Amino acid sequence: MRTTLSFYVYILSVLVIAGCASSNKSMKQLPEAQVRPSEQQSAPINEELSLIAIQSKYLLKDTTQTKVYLYVDAFKGKNPISVAEFTKIYNLNYVIYSDYGTRDRLGYGNVKLDSSNVSRVGDKIVIAYDIKSPNKDYGVLLSEISQTGTLKKVLNDLTIKFKKLSVSQTYGLYTATSAQPLQRHYVNANEAFTLRKVGEGSDQLHVFYYNHDFEAAGSPMNVAPKTISKSLEVDSSFTINTNEPLHFDKEGLYNVFADTTQSEGLGILVVNERFPKVTRPQLLLGPLLYMSTNNEINEIKKAEDYKKALDKYWLTLMNGNAPLAQQSIRSFYSRVEEANQLFTTYKEGWKTDKGMIYIVLGPPDKVQRSKDREVWTYDQRGNAQNVNFTFNRRNNQFVDDHYELVRYAEYQPIWYPVVEAWRNGSIR
């Protein structure tokens, strides 16, 4: 799974910022982890150094200082590299631009990597470093990790709102086993965690709980005007203290505020203990919405035994070919798991617009990003070439990275052949 999961966190880092090198190669070739033949090192393949992907986030200390976190998948062969080896081999430089596509630099510098700012969380290397915030509302931070003595480097871009001291920009979510904040929006039920600022001090925060099952993404061809969203009813509310151990046992969405007059909070989705994997029979049904008819979904819902109904569904699609059905199931739900890891916001990743496109079509071949938009390009899908899907960032009361797909009826000849490929077992 390492290859596919790296698509999103890498592809967002490889953007055209004026004056900076970038790439638009297919993620299937892992451009971040590969080099041109002329740059290949003579080390045995099982010892090859590679940076697969970088994720990033930031927390504001105040309007003058920002703490940046880079979550790096770094390997030596198939094994995660140690912190000591990483700090010897790699260098970090950064530039702050005023926006995408400009040469207007607001700041730059290099960061000496050592045990004081590099640690390991699970299989990831985490780099934490401080930057001086420019006197601007907004900027784009470009971090570059390069390998000493080679031309290999990995870029990551991060948009920062330097003056927006809201709860999601100032409070980090930490597990009991990590000194660094989580990059994701979810925790598992009963997983111990704390909320705290980068600086010192303890605060009381307000929490609103929503026991709500959010809808899955609609068809990319559905251009009908959206109905007005109903307001969500708060199921319960309570207060918590920062820097104190917490756990939420009820699954659902928790929105955290420092001040109840604020309109945007820090959304934390509490999910079952197996998430991002999907294993419960009742939960396996949901993602099938993207490749099934309404009648097929309704038949499974009516069944007394979900597992038997799901087995029958897949076997029927594969004309009774059990090995092909098993392989198709693994492929499909691997995509679902990856979508949950990559795109979960206030709802599970598979339910988001990005998750839907990712599950059905796979990783895009190119991504272009600007301040409030992402464009995914597929070189060849269905009966078309150079297919673009545009996602616009929308204001959201729970998260600040909510994107919605621009839908077109013209996607039909692209979408249905790929769905049919899933239904006949052609996609592995």
C-alpha cells in the first residue's frame, strides 16, 4: 500500500511555484522516490534511499511565529530509516512565497536537522521547525528536503494563514505515544489523546457533539442544483481542558471551540477501532454506492445476513468466479482504506468528493493546486484522454480543507466504462 498511499501527499507537494523545480509525472512511477537513470546510485536496490512522501501541517504560536511539522515517509530499501541516519543524509531548506505562481518571497532559510527537531512517530520521520511569520495574512511555505551529494529532493507546499488564530490553527491533537501533533482529522474510539497549544498555558475548550451520519458524495455527473443544507442539531455539549488526557467513546463528530462565538472549530471525527480499514459488513456496503445500481444496494440492505448478501453481490458480478471476486474485493476496499487515510475531514474519506474520484479512478497522473483549488488530471480513463476534475475549497465549520467537485454531465462516457471495469473484475 505504500506506493498508492504516497500519491496524495506527494502530488500536492509537486507544484509549479515560480522559480522552483517541480514535476508532473505519474504517481505510479513514484517521482518523489525515483531519480533519472543518470542520477541512480550504485547502492544495491535493497539499500536504496527513498523519500516516498511528505505531509505537513502548522500551528501558530502567535501572529509572529509559526511551528511547521513535516511528516516524512523515509526508507532505506524496505525499512524505515532511523532518525540518526536521516539527519546525516538529508538537508532542509524553505521559502515563503506570497502566493502560488509568484516570485515574491516573504522569507527563506535552512534548518539544521538533529535529534532536537527530528523524531519518529510510527513509521514516519517527523520534522518540527519554527519560522518567523511575515506580516501578511497568507503565504505559501515551500519546504525542500534534499539528499546530500545528490540531485534528489522532495518538495512540499503548505498554505498558512498567519493572522488567523482560530482553534484549528493554534491547538494540536496529540496521542499518548507522540510528542508531535497528529496530521489527520480523526481518532479511534477510546484512543487516548490531548489537545494543546505549541506554547505554554492551559485553556478550557467547548465541545459540541454531533451523532450524525453524513451522506456520501453524489455522482460526478449530477449537475442539479444543491438543495439547501439542513442545519445540524447538536446532540450534546461539554467542556474539556487542554493538556489533560482525553478519550471520546462515542463515534461521531466533535467540534471544538476556544470561544463559542466563533464560527469555525476544530473538527475531530471519532471512528471505530478498525478505521481506516472497513471490515464491518454494514460498513462495507456504503462505498459500493459508487459502482452499484439502486436495486443492488436495496437488495443488500433488505438481507438478513449482510455478509452473505455481499458475497452474493460480488460473486454475481464476477459470474461465479470466486478467486476473481476475492481479488476485486481486496482491490476495491484497499482503495476505500486509502481514501479514508488521505481524505477524511468531518466525514470519512470515502464519502468525500476526492475520495469518490480516488476510489473509482485511482490516483491522478497530475495535480495542479492554487490557493483555493485543486485540479486532478488523468492521462487516460475510460474513453477519454487528459480528463480533469476540479475541486474548489469551500468554507466549512469543522475543517479548513473541505473541497467540493465541480460536476459535469460530460463525465458520463469517462465514468461508466471505469465503473463497468470494476464490475467485471478488470481492475486489479
